Amino acid sequence: DAGVTQSPTHLIKTRGQQVTLRCSPKSGHDTVSWYQQALGQGPQFIFQYYEEEERQRGNFPDRFSGHQFPNYSSELNVNALLLGDSALYLCASSLAQLHERTDTQYFGPGTRLTVL
Amino acid sequence: AQKITQTQPGMFVQEKEAVTLDCTYDTSDPSYGLFWYKQPSSGEMIFLIYQGSYDQQNATEGRYSLNFQKARKSANLVISASQLGDSAMYFCAMTHPTGGGNKLTFGTGTQLKVEL
């Protein structure tokens, strides 16, 4: 049973560039969430995708955008990179249980982005 | 707004001893979920245990148990018989279903070090 996978593992970009991060959810999961974790801090929620639509968004600027594909995989795009975007980007997947109180999110290994 | 507070930046415990990691939360919603995740130095966030706000009994998963005190809004993680491999960062997190989304709100984490 494959877990959540993310690519690439590491990425180095310069200010002003654009980056695309990819995530494949755990088998059987249909919901993907993205988090940003700066060094020494807890993860911060960016957004969540379900049925190819963004259904919840955190407090991040429009430079951060995403997409979910019919196979449930997802991409996170960041435009006009800033030094402050350097962080570990975590993808999490879950199964939407619309009649349950909650659904556990399982995380991938993350993509470490460095902006120079 | 939801908030998670972890007041212990770092903890030390002897191998084979039990350790309690503190977590308090703040929410006005009656329905919510509480989670603990472990993050080794590799970066991947590993799900440990879940407690629902309506659950009558404390959750247990192997050596992990969650001491849920609803009136005090606390959800402490207890690790019994600590092992060297338990050395990692531990995050408490909360979610509540709203508008179809279930974003996780994380605390700042506790760095646990298990010593011989």
C-alpha cells in the first residue's frame, strides 16, 4: 500500500522564479492538503483540494496556487518566489468522510525548497 | 479561531521511562478532532493518535495514549516505555469540519530526546 509521495525532494530556486511541487496521495484517498513548515515552526495550512476544487484555503497570498487532477494527485505552484518562501512543503492526503466528524491526514516526506 | 499551545519546547526522558507531552487547545466549536504527529529529523510527519471531541474514552495506540480532559481543554500525549527511536519533534494538532474542509492547526511542537 503506497503512502503519500512528493517530488522533488529538494529544490533550489532564486528570487522571482516560479516553482511547481507535486504530490500523489495514499491509495484510496481523494483529498489533498498542502502545508508550509518554516524552520523551527509547526506546519501552516495553505489549501485543500477535493474533487478537483479548492475547498478550503489558509492565509496565503495568491502567489500560491494549486491544482488537483482526476487521479487525485495534486500540484502546488508558487510564483514570484521570495526568500521567505524557503521552507519544507508538506502534502497530506485523506479520505473525505462527509458524514463523519473528521478524517485523518497522512503526510508525505515533504519537499525542501530553498530560495536564494 | 482555533489555537493549539505546546508549552514544552524540549523534553528529556530516560529510556524505558514514560513521558507526558502537554497540549492545550482553544476552540468554540463543539465538534473537533485532536491529533498527535511525530516528526523525525528526516521531516516526514507521522500520524500517531486521534481523539474525537465526542469520544468518551481516551484514545490508545500501542505505547501511545492520549489523556483527554475536555473541561480543561487539554490533550496530553503519554508515551510509555520510551525508546531511543522516539527521539523526534512531536506536534499536537486540531481540526474541525467546517465548510467541507478539515484543515489542521498545529502547535509549535515539543522536541523529545530519549537518553540511555
